[in-house]
Amino acid sequence: MTLQSTAGAPAADRGALTGRAALVTGGGRGIGAEIALTLARDGADVAVTYVRAADRAAEVVRGVEAAGGRGLAIAADAADPAAVAAAVDRAAAAFGRLDILVNNAGIAPFGPLEEVGAEELDRTLAIHVRAAFVAAQAAARHFGPGGRVVNIGSSLAERVPYPGWTLYAMSKAALSGLTRGLARDLGPRGITVNVVQPGPTDTEMNPADGADAEFERGFTALGRYGHPGEVAAVVAHLAGPGGDYVTGASIPVDGGYTA
């Protein structure tokens, strides 16, 4: 992972998030890591959660600190609701505040419908839906006016062009309903909630040079994979002053995958 890479991303809004604190779940790699670093370059203190790769999370923390912010890595399995809530509280305690929550932690279940078992079903919904609900609920207790929740969904929540993704698509689509409900619940407090829907994005989980990459590119209008920095730039915009009047929205960052 190249922590300082911002290939394909617009320039960061330097200083827009100065004095603010963020938690990015699943922020130790991929899109989550790029989001954490982008928020830090915009001035925020940033905590990330991870499950196994402590070394990767520590590398992200070093990147946050190199950008001038305070960083924190928290071991927390998104499938464990108590751990999720505790991670939110720990981040708020460490920074003395919490202003931004990015629900990014995720997995990618894929396979024939008839082979999806109860355990896989429950774990996917726990990580993609329950964890986002629990984290937002916990974060709302710390947020003041101007708080931000950004959920990371998927273009597959809006368009499923081939089989094998039913469970994943269902779980990510649930984030759209959660986002709209939270926007109504938290709007009177001046807190915004949005969901960003990435399309094929060049990460370890779905590399742009992978076996299915050419097939995936064919579904986009731009004919290419996205860069993690392009997703992170939209998240940072929503987290900053530019997102003041945007809430309850589902925003595709998918190269036209859902066009």
C-alpha cells in the first residue's frame, strides 16, 4: 500500500477539517486507508479500526501523523456490536471530540445463491448493516452541530448486472435506507448523513489488473477502474464545509456503472 498516493484524486482542501476528529472503520487498507489519509491531509485527527493487520493500521496512523494530525488505530471487529460502540467511544475520548464517522468496514461475499449459508448471511449483515447502525448511534452521542456520517456502500446496491452478488447487494442496499432514516433523525441537530456508492475501484480486494477487471470495466461509462483517492475526495467533501447542505443522499462514484 502506498500511503501517500493520491493518483486520480482532486487536490485536497487543505485545512478544511482543522480541529475536527474522525473515525474511519476498516481504515487500515484500501479505500478506508485513503479516506483516513485524505481527511488527515485536510486537517482532521483520524482514528481507524482494523481486525487483523495491525501493521497496516499502524502505517496509516503514521501517515495521519505525517500529515500533521493525531492518529489512532483501534482493534475492533465490525461483526461485534460491543466492539464497534467501544471503538467510537475510544476515538472520542482520545481526541476529546468526534465530528466525523465513516462507516467503511466491509467484506465481499460472492457465490451462487444456493450456497449462501446462515452464518455467512448473518456475518455480512452484521458487518455492513448492524455495525453502521451501532456506530452511528454511538457517534451521535458525541456529535455536536456539524457532525457528519458517511456510509460507504456500493454501485451494486443500485445495479447488479450479473449473478453471484445477491447477499452483498442486499447488505449494501440496506445502507441507503439507513442513511435516509439517520438523515431525518439527526438533521434537526445539524448533523448530515450520506452514502457514497463506489464502483469498481482498484484495491487489493478488486485489483484493476485482476482476472475479472476487463469484464468489470465494460460496465462503466468511462471504461476504467476508479482510484481509492477519487472515492476519498468525495467523502472529504461531504465531511467538510461543502457538505453542509447535503444529507440523505446516495452519491455514486462509479465511472458511470449505474448510468
